[in-house]
Amino acid sequence: MELLDNQGKVQRAVPSVSLPRQAPVLSYDQELDLVQVEVSGQKVWLDSMTVRVEPPLHVVDLPCEKLIQNQAEDQQNNATIGFGAGCKK
């Protein structure tokens, strides 16, 4: 996992198992899409795409239950499609 500075530049990389499983988000930089957490007494920034934040940072204002759903499996590339954690249901 890459630990970043407040500009999004990599400071160092650490094994993800060395990071706490749950850490409160201290700050969120919407412009750079970074979250600040405390790791071993030090405040660091993480790319929000590399962590799971509960509740989600981005909630889509769509009526998900009314959207057309794809088949459970795509027969051509063996992928599944869903609306994701940010979909407000």
C-alpha cells in the first residue's frame, strides 16, 4: 500500500497487512481524492481507490432499483456487472 503526502506523491510503500483494518478518516481531499488516516501515530494520506471507506465517499443519486440490470454473467467475457457500493438503494 502506498502512503502519500498531501499532494498525492508517494512517500513510501508498506505491506497492507501492516496497516490497521479499520481507521477513522481524519480528512478527505475531494480534489485529489485522498483520505487521511493515522498509521502508527503518523498522519498519512491514501488514495481513496485503494481503500474501502464506510459509508462510501461517493454516493450516486440514481434510482438503482429502476435501472436496467444486466444478466448475472456476461457470456462473452465472464464478468459480472453491478451498481456498486456507492449506489443509493
